[in-house]
Amino acid sequence: MSTVSFSKVGVVGLGTMGAGIAEVVARGALPVVGIEINADALERGRGHLEKSTGRAVKRGKLTPDGQREILDRIELSTDFAALADCDLVIEAVPERIDLKRQVFARLDEVCRADAVLATNTSSLSVTEIAVATNRPTKIVGVHFFNPAPVMKLVEVITTVLAEPAAVAGVADLVTKLGKTPVTVGDRAGFVANRLLFGYLNQATAMLENGHATRDDIDVAMKAGGGLPMGPFTLMDLIGLDTCLGVLDAVYAESRDRRHAPSPLLRELVAAGLLGRKTGRGFHAYDGAPAETVETSAAAPAVAVLGAVPGIEGTADPSAAELVIVAEDAAVPDAVKPGTVIAFLSAGPVADRAVATGRPGDVVGLWFPEAGTPLAEIAVTALTDPAAADRAAALLAALGRTPVRCRDRAGRIVDALRFPYLNDAAHMLGAGYADAASIDAAMTLGCGYPTGPVADLDRLGTARAVTVLDALYDESREPALAPAPILREHATAARPLR
């Protein structure tokens, strides 16, 4: 397939993202024209460029001469006519379809007829932008991730109208700039945001309905899910207004309730609590010390009945402070009153708690990921709060990281992780993107340690189907039903790759 090549690139909009894109292109030894709406905005853009490259100099990643060469390649102007000889122009203005249409109308006037125009939208329809221009075949989406000089992923979005040569040319340029392009179709949210924000929105709903606390959800997804940060810390970093905008855009297209913004998120945005940039969002950024979990000084007496991974029993059940009971074991009569009984299970344990005749002493217990310290404590409607407190303290004394949640299917980690993985499986099964592209989007674009397809193969498609079936049976939420490709591969006992 033939491609087009680019020798000069324009960037319209020099906010943090646009300035970052201009820097990336200039680092690739190409001349750049940066456009802003007025002189004040242009100076702010110049400041972004000088500050970003200056940080690289301080960190030893760039020499002062190298910084000057990069900045000298960037021509700054408020005149759109300066874009007349650019082969490629990338629009990076705020996420408003009316504003983007105005920019592209102006670009139609000043750019050569053979120039390719690209939008850096993160959620809007590239096709909708394209059809409002005089050159829909030369409109491409090019979604950089913030900060653009650092993040390796760039989603290249094609439309049913776009010339393959134009799309291939943009992807080729992205590669030459040292980034990893992932070419996908024009769906709201593309790959990374479509997968990420479904998970973030579900975490918000989990908090809103009282399934678990903010801190327990954040801790669970870091300590047990292996993620670089919890969902609420991440949303505060992104900006809750940005989160709401992406979810609104994806839901408008998909009508999937996983993307219908949580009322709590909308309420926080309406109140102006947007995260780190306003000093408060889900978390408050006032320097207050984080809460700590009290731990016992001495190792507790623990009895383990049945097959329990990662924990060795050190006591007879009649003398234990904590008795952990696997699915294949029963509670002996010798367990003394007040001892915490923890049924090892990924699903509800209320029935087993009632059968003991002492449901106030009973909690559910689950270790969602081998090799991690996380211990999920499920509190039933009959659990005595003091028993839940003792369970948390005893597990902490064993070196575990305890979190609490309601006695529901999937607990915290699996209830959030497997629906996200299911979304990726749907994407793969529909042929929207291949496994390598989906995994690259989440590892390079979102900083995940592994991609969702690789995670499904690691955890097993059979386990995924089991967890999703349990979640669906409990909620009857259509989006939680296992993707057909998961059932197919689970039945065949084959990995997805």
C-alpha cells in the first residue's frame, strides 16, 4: 500500500497537548508551524515548549544546544496562512465539535488541496469532523497521549472515507517520531479510552452504591490488580470534567450503560470538584496524612481448613483467633465463640454464614491474585462490624493488605477487572482491533503492566467466563455477559492469541 510523506507539519492549538505534539515533531527533525488564536495564547504555548524542553535539559535527557535546535524548528504564529506550505496539519484544540469544525473550515481555506489534516480528538467522531470539510478523504485522527513527549502510544484513526495512503502516511510518521502507532476504526473512545473509562465509571458506581470505600477500591486495584494507581487517584489526575466528557461521548455512540456517567461523577463536576487541578475531587489534595491500618504486634493464631493458597495454619481451630475455611472444608464445632471465621470464596458466603449458627463471626475472604498481598474481606449483612475489624487487623498482622467490601460476586478486583477484560474481548471478537493493538493501547497509553488480551490468557478464559457469569447472574447487566469469543475459547481450552 502506498503512503504519503510529510516534510513540514503544522499544529493548531498550543495548550499542553498541542505544544507537546509540536515538540515531538520538532524532536524528529521536522520543521513545525504552531498556531494559536491570539498573542497571549501564543506566549502561553511558547512557555509550554520552553518549560517542557527545559525539564529535559535539567534531567540530562537533552543538551542546551539540543533544546535550542528543537525550539528553532518551531515557527509560532497567530496567522493561519503560515500553514500554507505544510504537508500535514494536526488540530489540537479543546474537545468541542463546534470549535473543531471552525478550525477545519479555516484549514480548508489556507492549506494545499493535497495536505492531510488530522484531529487529535480523544473521543469525538473523526468521521463527523471529516464530512464537514472539503476534503473528507484526507482527514485522519491522530490521538497522542499526555504528556506527548513521554507517552509512546499514538492511536491513528481511520474512517470509511479516508484514503489508505493518508492513514498509512500518518502511521509511518508516528513511527519515525519514535512512537508506536495503533491504527483503529472510528469509534468513540477508540481503544484505550473506550476500555479505560468503562472500568473507571464502574469503579465510581461501586463507590456510589456502597460496595466498598474509595480507599479500599484504590488499594485493591493497586495491590491486587497490579495497576500503577487506583481508579479514583487516576480520575483525579485526568480531571473529572475530562472523564465526564469522554464518558458522555462514548455513551452517546454505544448506549452501553457501562459508559453512562455515574451520577456521582456528574455531581462532583457540577460542584467544581475536578481533581488535582482544583485541589479536590474524589480525594482532597491538602497535604493531610493518609490513614494507616493498625496491625497487631504478635503474629495471630490462625487455623487453615482445606486448600488455602499462600497461608499456613499455625494453630488448632479450638485455639485460633482466625479460622480460614476453604470451599471443600467444614467449620468444626470446636471453634470458640468470638473467633473470626473466614470462608474462602470469590462469591457470596451469606448462606454458609447462616449455616454456622453464628453468622456475626463470619466474613468472606478472597485472594484475587497469586503473589500479591491483597486480601479481600467480604462483609455479609449479618457480620458483626467488630468481627470485620478483627479480620482486617489479623490479616494485616499476617503481612496481608486487607480491604473490605460487600458480600457480592467478584469482590472488588475481579468485579472490576473481568468486565474490563470482557470489553477488550468484545473489541477483539468484533475485529475492531487486533490483540497486539489492544494490548499496546493499554500498556503504552495507560501505563498498565500488561494488556487485556495478555491478561485473559494469563488468568484463563475459563476463569473469565466463570466470574462474568456470576456477575451477570447477580446483576442481569447485559454488558457483563461473557463475550462470545471468551465462551468459544473457554470451551476449546485455548488462549485468545
